[in-house]
Amino acid sequence: MTHDYKRHGTTTLFAALNVLDGTVIGRNMQRHRHQEFIRFLNLIQREVPAGKSVHLILDNYAAHKHPKVRAWLARHPRFTFHFVPTSCSWLNAVEGFFARLSKRRLKRGVLRSLVDLQAAVNRFVAEHNQASKPFIRTADPDRIIEAVKRGHQKLGSLH
């Protein structure tokens, strides 16, 4: 931050990454509570074709587990929530999207208002979706398993 930096407001970006084609459904909202999360779920409901199952991989944020969210989920059987630890690799996919948004659009941007911020985010989502690519895991599972085994051996030798 520079001495003349002025913050004009913050926004919450809810984003859903389709790992099959790389597109993102995104929506700016003022807060991150269960009410806003339900509005975002309704957006996904409208945008994902009827008849398709929707699996949402979520962190353990309280808004995702609110009783009203659970009631919404009970009324929408095609949706399934999967709760994972915050550092889970599935969340890394969407975190990569957020990192690119920050680095490529927001970090050096001149945003004079909250409306400018939200417009920049929305433009980035639209541009991303025009050139989206499927999420592909590039790590070799055998190498991961070997690394875990080495880690267990190393930890065992320390005791």
C-alpha cells in the first residue's frame, strides 16, 4: 500500500468452477452470509441445465452449513455438498482462479469505487469464460503416494 492508497469498499465474490470446461459462475455480493450464499445457489440452479447433478465442493465456512442452507439443499435434490478441509486440492482449483483475478485484474488496477471493483471482477469472469479450459490434474498419483511414504518414513525415524 502506498501513502495515498484509498480503499473505496469491498465486495464478496461467490464463484463456482465447472471442472469439466473451466467456466466460472460468479456473483458479487455485499456480504458473505447464509442469505447471500442461498442467492448464489439459486443462481447456480438457474444457470446449470435442468437434470444435471451439481456437486459443490465447499470449505467448512459457517454460512455453508446454516440451517436455512441445509433446508435449501433438502429442497434441491440434484445438489450435493462435499465439505473438505480448507487446504484441499479441490479448493486449490478455484483458488487458482481467484489468484489470477487478483494478479491480472485487481493488483495494479485503478478502481475508484465499489462499482468499478465489481465491474472489473465481472469483466474478468466473462473474459475467463470465453477462453476457459477444463481443470486437469497434472500430478502423477504414483509420485504423490511415494512422497507420502517418504514423509511417513522420515517422521517415523525422527521419533
